[in-house]
Amino acid sequence: MKEVSTSLKGTPMLGFLGTFSVNFAIPDYWGIGKSVSRGFGTVKR
């Protein structure tokens, strides 16, 4: 995993980039978690 700095509604936050594997196909740009509409929790290959 890699830590990245980001902000949400002007508040600085710490995010991360990482990898995981599953036994089924997940579509690119699938959103997982909170604030998906703001681009957080985006999954892509």
C-alpha cells in the first residue's frame, strides 16, 4: 500500500493506494465505500 494526501470538503485527509484480488471480475471504476460520488473508493485494473 502507498499513502497519499487528499482532501474532502476542504479537510485534509490521508488516503491509500493498494491492490487486492478476488475470484470474480469487478468492472473498472466500480465504487466501494463512502464518498464514491467524489471519486474515493474507485477500483480499476
